[in-house]
Amino acid sequence: MYELWFKELLHELDAARAAMSAGDAYWAVRYLHRVGAIEGVLVAQVGVLETMRPQDFLVFRSELAPASGFQSVQFRAIEFVSGLRDRSYLERLELNESERAMLERRLVEPSLWDGWGDLVRRHGSPTLQQIAADRDRYGELFEVAEALLDHDEALGLWRFRHVQMVERQLGSKSGTGGSTGASYLRTTIDKKLFPELWALRSAL
Ligand code: HEM
């Protein structure tokens, strides 16, 4: 079920990036709003898994190994298109040829931030500060930037809910994918997709 949502997310993220590259702020926002709605569903679904008690999870956990969230090719693709391009994750994945080709392509193709760059150029290359300061002129652009930030925030929220759930089920046990488990996952919570958009807040 999660993988189906990941597939839909990738589709919408690609559409948002293409709209930005084509200079179309209206459609970029529409697609990014759908991204946000899907991410809301993903975060809410964590609560369903948390109705499971840790003793009950342990009964089938050994049958999951070596399966792990590390094996989610689509999750890594979502990170890559969003601009988080850590190639070392490729070595942790067991990939068939077409999956490897897909991730290699996503490592080099334009990211959402590249799309944003195209959009801004088509509007005369104002800086983020100028966009924020003149919403009569750049309001549409500012809404795209805010929708990108929504995506960044939602992914962080998912990471946080996931690590809470993991700690609740496993405590400090290590993961079936070979990581240290919750303590590894906690190091990912603060990953930022668009640091420039976060930094803008301090500069306003
Ligand atoms: C009881 C439920 C779950 C437990 C105990 C659990 C546990 C873990 C652990 C320990 C890791 C770290 C990697 C490792 O060593 O295995 C991990 C990573 C991951 N899990 Fe889960 N998980 C659960 C449910 C889910 C669900 C429902 C998803 C759905 C998307 C998911 C997606 C991921 C992803 C994408 C990663 C990689 C995260 C990263 O590297 O940033 N997990 N999980």
C-alpha cells in the first residue's frame, strides 16, 4: 500500500518539476498540493501500525529479515528527485537492472530545485528575498516556494512518525536492513530538501 502511494507521489513530483521548468506556477502548486495530501495520508497511516503491540510484531519480525525500508527503491527515488542525492544508498539496495538504471537516471536528472531555478529565471531571476518582499508581483512564485516547503516539512514529519513507531516496536534493537535502527533513523529527521527556503525565514 505504501509503495502504491510512493508511486503516485513520484508521479506528482515529476509533474510539479516539469510544470516549474515550463514556467507554469499555477500547475506546479496544484501538483504540490496533491503531494502534500498524499503525504498527509502516509503520516496518518502510521497510527494503524502502532495499534500492533511489540510482542505481536516480534512474532513475525524474523520472517521479514532481510527485508527492510532500506529496500524501498521508490523512497530513495523520492529523495533523489527532491534533491537529496546520497549515492551510497545504492550500495545498500538489492537492485535488478531496471531499478538500478532508474535510480542512476534520477541521480542525474533535474531535481525539484532545478525546476524552481527554471521557474525563477522565466520571471526575470528575482532573488528569494525579492520574491518574498513583493507578493503583488511575485505572489504566484512565492506560493510555489511555500508548496515546496510543505513537501519538505511533510517528509520530515513522516520520518519523525516512522522513527517513533520504530522505537515503540523495537526499542534500541538494530534494523533488519543492518542499520542501528531508531538511532540511525533519528539522524535522518533533520534532513532538509530546500535549505534556502528555510534560511529565508531568518532573513525576513
Ligand atoms: C513496525 C513497523 C516498522 C518498523 C519496525 C520499521 C523499522 C525500520 C528500521 C529499523 C529502519 C532502518 C533500516 C534498517 O536497518 O532496517 C527502517 C527504515 C525505513 N523504513 Fe521502516 N519500519 C516499519 C514500517 C515502515 C513502513 C510502513 C514504511 C513505509 C513506507 C517504512 C519505510 C521505511 C523506509 C523508507 C526506510 C528507510 C529510511 C531511510 O533510510 O531514511 N517502514 N524501518
